[in-house]
Amino acid sequence: MIVYRDIVPGDLPALESMLRRISEFAPDELPVANEVLEGSVSNPAGSGYYTVVAEVDGRPVGYATYGSTPLSRGNWEIYWAAVDPETQGRGIGRELMRRCETAVKQRGGWQITLETSSTPQYARTRRFHASCGYTEIARIPDFYDRGDDLVIFYKKLG
Amino acid sequence: MIVYRDIVPGDLPALESMLRRISEFAPDELPVANEVLEGSVSNPAGSGYYTVVAEVDGRPVGYATYGSTPLSRGNWEIYWAAVDPETQGRGIGRELMRRCETAVKQRGGWQITLETSSTPQYARTRRFHASCGYTEIARIPDFYDRGDDLVIFYKKLG
């Protein structure tokens, strides 16, 4: 049985260990991912990070973190989303995205942006976002590294 | 005589008062601008904000704040740039931009992005960036508010 709920402090060890097992993430991304997770646990309003967790049989197997863009009235961002490789393919990532979108609408947001990389390593991630209804709206060359562009996706919430 | 130098704590009162006199900035932007300024004074390495100040006759009359983009190897951003309305038209803004670009190159960056608004209020700002060699590379609709798009400019450093 899959349960979706807000993050709790006890989720951190399992989620941080899961992140280390996901091949897309580079080692320098892990401290940033962990900082975002920890902010959403200890002080969501102050950090501006909110995290939804997916739990299977009492074990956290995925999460998505969203927050409102500073100085924006209606744009929110999904900062990070990850699902345990062992439980991928069951629609958990898609449902996490949907939960973020519902929460953003409830808080008065009207659209979501998210950022990813143009490299082949992230091709599956880009296809996943497109299949969730996100449109590629911008690309900034050599942003992350030479040959590694920033790709911005966005979705208007109905 | 115009002097360009790194920010010092004593600049804060004059720069914060200057920001209040600049009509482009909305009231909700001032706390963010001040936070960025204060970060660059108290802890540039920790905050990731570096500020160059322009001083005329011993008085700070403008500044620009830049920093490296997290998780990027070569992209830097100019977060904020402002010149006192009374000393505009003397090329101070342009020289502040140039100083940021030189500093970014010295630190190994190869390009700069900056963000502004699509509204008529920022038309002069957009023309200024274009005249400094920045290209509009992305536009995200309704980002700041309905009808107020995000415009991203960028410039490759030679």
C-alpha cells in the first residue's frame, strides 16, 4: 500500500540513503539535495521548502519538494523529486508531482517551473516531466557545464 | 571622481536609502535587496553574494551584486544592480556591469545570466542590459504576476 504524506524527521536517513543510490545525481548534488530535505523538515515556512513523501509498507521510497518562487505571486517550483530505483515504474513519481500541483493550487499558485539538465543522463527525467504535462520553455547553453544546458519546464495549473 | 571598490559595512545605510528612492523597485523587493547586500558585506563566501560599489566624492551611489550559480561550473548571475537616480547617465551602471564581468572571468566563470521583468516599468532596464551585450534568452509567462513575465538575459564572456 502506498501512502502519501508530509515529510517527518524520521524520513531523512532513508531518503538520504535513497538519493545516494540514484545514478542520475552527481556527488556534488547530494549535499544540496540533503539541505533542501532538511529545510523542509525543520522549518518549511522559513526555508520555503515543502516535501511530500511516498511510503510503501511503512518505508519512505520517494519524495518531491516544492516551494514558492521569491518575489513571485503565482509561480512555484518543484526543486527536487526522486523515487527509489527499486520501486520505480509504479506511478509513484507521477503521483508525487500531482500532489505537489494540488498543494500549489491550494496555496494560490497558478503555475510550476522546474529545472533540469540537457545531458543524455537526464533524458529519462525530461521525458518524465513532459509526460506529466510540463513544457520545455527555456534552455540556457553551458549553464551547468560546457555542453550541459539548463532546461526549464513549466506547467500552467488548470 | 568615481571610485569602484568592494562593498564595506559603512555603505549599507546609503545604499539602502538609495534603493528606496529608485522607482522601479516595488516595496516587497526592498527586504530581498537588503538581504542580498547584507550577505555580501558580512559573509561573501558563505552567502555567495559579491558586491561592487561605485563611490562619487566619497559617497556610495550605486552597486552591483553577482555570485556563482549553485551546482554550475561556469554560470554566474548578476542579482541586483542599481544606481542613484541623481547620478544616472554617467556610465556608472555600465562600468559596474563591466567590473562584475571581469571579476567573474577572474574566478573562472564563462557566462552571466540575469533576470528581470517584462513590464513597461522595466523597459529601460531591459534596454540597458541589451546595450551591455546581454541577449534575451528566455521568457516565462506570468512568472512574477499575471501579465508580468520573467525575462532571462545572458552574455558569454569573451
